[in-house]
Amino acid sequence: MTTRFDATTTVDEVLEGLDLSGRRYLITGGNSGLGLAAAAALAAHGAAIELTARDAAKGEAAVRAILAQVPQAQVRWHLLDLASLAQVREFTDRLRRTVDRLDGILANAGIMATEAARTADGFESQFGTNHLGHFVLVNRLAGLLRPGGRLVMVSSGAHRLHDVDLDDPNFERKPYDRWDAYGQSKSANALFALAFDARWKARGVRAFTIAPGIIRDTNLHHHLLPEHFAVLRSRQFTDKLPRKSLAAGVATPVFALVHPSLQGEGGSFIEDCGFAQVNPDTSQADGVIPWVLDLAHAERVWALSERLVGEAFAPPAASAAGGLATNRLPSTSALAGQVVELSLPEGTTARLEFADGSHCRWSGLPGLALPGAGSARADVVESAPGTWFIDLLLEGIERETVSLVVHRPSRRALCVATAMGERTERDPGRVRHAVTTKFRQRFTPAVLQANGPVTGEAPAPTRELIGTRALYVYGPETVYEHVYLNSGWYAYNSIRGMRRGDAGCDEASAYKVAEGVLVLAWREVLIDMAAVFVYDMAGLRTTGKAWGTPGGEAQVRNIPAGARIVTLGRTSYPHDMEPA
């Protein structure tokens, strides 16, 4: 990742040209300092903001301050004290009832080098507030993060002062030291982000840690006296670091939260709007210390944190639809700043205007119950040579999604709209789930408006897969077998993974977009999911998504997926006994 940014970059420079309309971000400690500056900057570019504050008057004042700068801002404040896990849990329960999804969480709230104290739950105050409060908050809200969403943990160069003490994190047996406690909490922030990223990246959600630098205009250190800073300077050479304005300090967390250059990245420590260099010298105040890059150590801190808060957080792969993205081809930002126009059969045009690599405005999409225009989160993958798979999560539209497959050499394209219907009762004696959701899919051929001739045939149903038997290796722990039975059904068999031994048949539709490029879409019978996949028959890869409410979940999930194809064989049928 290379950018033009550095320690002097301001937040306006980071956000230049970015349209964040339709996105929603949660910022803890959003009533002052970095949090308030980030909230105002993001709101100015169209994002909706949920911010937290420990004090009602300060929360209300923060909203007024943002509206004074950005009159059209969409911003709400919420009362939250991270030093009380009861408040954290009450807040997350309330937010999940009022917000259906988030594009990012900026875990910014914190305290610094305070006198010895305990949280409401008995934890050392800095470790309990800065780390454990965020640990519970983020994990309880993680399911709201969309694919492409990010978690940003605000750490500090002071993480270099002290690692997490797994045996005595609450200073119960050793003397309390305000800087050791602060350093431990900031190391814990970084280790949490590292472990969170490892758990969630298969779902398209990534995590970063940032160190904003030494900021002049915050009240984080208002309680500290000169003698306290003298102790810090005796341990770290902080005087060599430049003092940043608030506009420069907030650039790094906003960069980590939204900038498209970080697409596909995660688990990294960022300072000065770039990846931090590893620096093992604890007397220095810049760079990242090696102990926060140790994933095994991060997992031990995670286990300690679960034990302390009395709550376990299962990795997302434990769901029925988990583990499907390990072998997925990477997303690309190739369409950032581009416009894609498709001519449709009725003489109309579908238009997608990409603000960046992960968001677009659209109009004219051929759906099942769509308005004329809107905005969407976009995931773009080169699913086969010259072929884009464009997956759209439509803003404000809960029960419909659209995927586009565009073959650039032939200028042929296929639009697949998937809609969730009503819940349907089934005979409980014949199926495992007595109530399922009916899915509908609409397939619309299109032509890419671009230079060059249109070649080949229009996308149309194909029988090419019938009789094929193959393995689909989504990752080392998730393998399925498929047998394509006829034009309307395929059979699946879970060979490896948490659903091993599960087998059945689902409705399916297969289309040919170009030579060697097929689209398979299916509608599951027993699980409330539908799927769209591009098959690269030459490269033996699939790229696509599953979408729905697996396991009876209340919220719709979009699950990026992809697999390597291992062909097992093909059945030949007598000419008078061909499948339907």
C-alpha cells in the first residue's frame, strides 16, 4: 500500500473525493478530541454517525457542534460509559434494535495515565475502560458490520511501554504504575484488533490499529502534571516526535476507517496514514513493538478477556454459512471513479457510478421490486479473465440484492436480482425446518456500453453443467461436493467442515455468459439462503456470494464466497434418457 500521505496529512486530504453517503459509523468517545473531529469530517462527506459520550450534556453539545459545521449531518449520540460492562451491554442491545448495519467502528474512547482506580466491575480502570469495555462492545456489535466494514482500534505509541500481563492484568499483586497500565491497555487494543481481524476477514470485515501521534488539541491528558510527563520522557524519547494539530491527528484513524487504498488489507498497525515500521527499541516512541504482532499472543489475550468479562464470543465461521471465503479471489478497486452503463433488453439503461472501489450510485437496475435509483455497497472481483463480478448491497433495501457479471471482451453481461419472499410453512414431518423463506431470482441479459463490437451470444440458460460431479474447496476446512442433476436442480454433499455429512438438493439455474464463463444461481430449500456464483471453467475457480438469513438469524447476511474446483467426473446419458 502506497499513498501520498504522511505525518502532515490532514483529514480533509484523506477524504478528498470520497462520497460516504449511505454509510454508517459508530464512534466511541465522539464528544471531544479525535472522536468529535472524526465524526464531523465523516458527516461532511455524507456518512451517518452514531457517537457515544459518558455525559448527556457533552453528547448533546457534540451533536450541536457537528450540525453547526455540517447542517445536513446525520448524527445521533448515545450515553455510554465503557467502565461499566452493564452499560456496554445495555447500549449494544439498544443499538442492535435501532441500527441494522454498520460500515465501521472507530473505538476511540479512552483514558490515559490515570490515578489507580477500579471500574464498576472491579478491573484496573485503564485496562477495563480502554480494552475490556471495547472488547465486549465490538464483539456484541460485530454482526452488524457489513462485508467491507472495518474496525479501527485507537492505540498509542505508548503501547510500547508495557505488554499485556496475562498473570496480573489488574495490578493486584504488583505496584500500580500509571504508564505501565496505560501501555498495557494500548497493547491490548492492538492485540484485540489483530485477533478480531483473523476471525472476521473471511466475512470481508477487517480490523486495524492506529497510533494518532501526539495531538496538541485534545483533553486526554488534561489531568496530568509536568512531573508525570517527566516520568514518561525518562522512559520514551517522545520529544523527537512532531506535535500534530487535531486535523492532522484525526487523519490517521479516518484513513484506516474509510480509505479505499486499504481494501484487502487488515490486521495492521498504522501511524501517519501508513503502515508502521517494526521497532523493538522500547525507548523509542514511534513504530510498532513486535509483541502486538504476535497472533498466538493475541489469542491468549482474547481468552483472558473472555474469562474476565464472563462472556464468550464464537468466531463467525461457527455459523452454518461460515468458512466460504478463504479461497475467494480478492476484491479490486479497479472501478473506483468509473461509470458502468448496461443496455437492457427493453431499451432502458442501467447505470452504476462508482465513488470508490466499494460504493456506487445506481439507476435502472432490473430487479424484482426495486425503485428507479439508489446507492449500494459494491464488492468487485475479477472472477475470470476479463470478467467482473459486481455484488451490490442496496442501501435501504433489506429484502433484495443484485449481482452483475460483466464479460468485457464480448461486452456481454448478466444481471441477477435475488429477492426474499414470505415465510412458508412446510410439512414438519418431511423436512427438518417447518418454516422456510421462498427466494425468487430474475436473470436479465445486458450489453456493456463501451468501445468495440458486441460478440458472442447473449447470456442464456445452459445445460453445460448437467452430469458434472466436482468438489468445491472453499478453504482447507470447508469442502462441498456438487452433482448437477438437471436444468432446475443440483445436489450438494458436505465433505469437510462443520456441516460434514449434510446433503440435499436445491433449486438451481445455470447461465452461459461467454465461452468458459458460467453463472450458477441457487435457491436453498432447507436454509433461508440464495446464492450467485461465477464459474471460471478454464481456471477452475468460482467467485460469488450467498445471501439470506441462515440459521433463522433476524438480520440478512451477505456472505462472500469462492472456491477451487476439483472435477471428479461427468455422467453420460443415453440419448433417450437425458435429464430435463
